[in-house]
Amino acid sequence: MDITHHAADQEFTVLRDGYTAELAYARPADGVIDFTHTFVDEGLRGQGVADELARTGLAFARENQLKVKTSCTFMHGFVKRHHDEYADILA
């Protein structure tokens, strides 16, 4: 899946078959990333796109040694379901 990171816009995006999906974030403090919003167009839903965006965002956080907050309901649920995998980077 082609996920693009737009650092200036603070988001990860997917564009496929004219449909888009995004994972937005904020940087509320040094060393912290807060995933604030996830959106997936109806044409991409049910294909695991949101999960891939979540994994990409969390990999970015780990690579950049950032602590993760999850204001986004989807991201909160995702890290809860995969807590063992991401516990080390949660704020």
C-alpha cells in the first residue's frame, strides 16, 4: 500500500482508485506525537487501510523516538488491541 507522509500537513495519506484515507497527527510537545484523526473514504473501507495507516504512523513514532498519544478513537482502539506491540512507545 502506498502511504505518503506529509510532514508539513502532519498527516499520512493513501490515494487509491480515486479514494483517499488519512491519519492526522499533532506534535503537542517535544518528543510527543498525538494521533488526532483517522478518515477512510467509503470506497476503501473494509480493506485494512486504517490499520495500515496506524501501523505506518506508529512505526514513524518508533523510528523517531516519539511517545504516542491517541486522541483519535480509532487509534486508541488500535493501540489497545495491539498493546504488547506498542506499549514501549505509549505516552
